[in-house]
Amino acid sequence: MNLSRRLLVVGISGVAALAISRLADSQQPPRPVPDRANVAYGDHPRQVLDFWKSRKSGRAPLVVFIHGGGFHGGNKDALPANLLEPLLKSGCAVMSINYRLSPEVHAPAHYHDAARALQFARANAADWGIDPARVASTGSSAGAGISLWLGFHDDLAEPASADPIRR
């Protein structure tokens, strides 16, 4: 990933983390029902995601929300409606993920789960109406850290893998 893309991810992560913390303090309207709920992106029961399609036609950018919780708590339902609604109205698709928690797993498993969820979304891009080249990640606390890791880490794709998601 080139430096300008990395900086975009860092900038989005930092601004979104601040916005999310402020939004969490305000009263939240009800969240729209996901277009796809509790979709498994791996074998573990925590490796699930919710997905909201873009409200506009064409291939949409994807924003991935990763919950906080110190790597030992939290879930995908932490996505605030006050963040979700403006993203959907602006034409973005949105995905909120769960990842395996400590102490059952240790770093870097949390990070690898998020990377797998992102690869899963890219593998389903045509069916879901997303542009796999326009993806942003955000979150709070541990989720912000995972987002930064995704932005600065090399691609984990394994082109020779039999697993289509790893590929």
C-alpha cells in the first residue's frame, strides 16, 4: 500500500475514532436492520459480520467498523446509528465485524480476523455491490488499533491458497 493510502486510513481512523466517541455519548436513534446479518467469515462463532448495502446504485466504497473493548470484550453491535446513517446516505456500504477475543486468542489473532473479514468482503464484492479497491476501516479503542494495523500492514493474501478468502 502506498503512503498516501496509508495516510488516508490513518486520517480516517483518527477522525472517526473521535467522532465515534462523541456519538456514543449522544442519544442514538434505532439502527437500520442489516441487509446481511451474522454472516460467517470464518469457522469460529465470533467470526461474523453485519453488512448494509449502499443506498445508491453502482459499486460503492466500503467502510468497515471494528468494535473496541480492549481485545477481550465488545461486539459488532457497537456501531453507532449516528455513524451508520450518514455513511449509508453518502453512498457507502458498511460492514461491522466481530473478532475472536482474549484470553481465548492472543495477538495477532484479532488483527488477522479483521484482515480475513476484509478479504471476505472483497471476495464477495460483486454480489454485495462494493468496490474492493475503495475500503476504509474505523473503530474505537482496540478497533481503532486494528484499523491502523490494517492500514499499515502488508496485504495478507496468499494467491496459492485453496481457501478462496485467503486467496
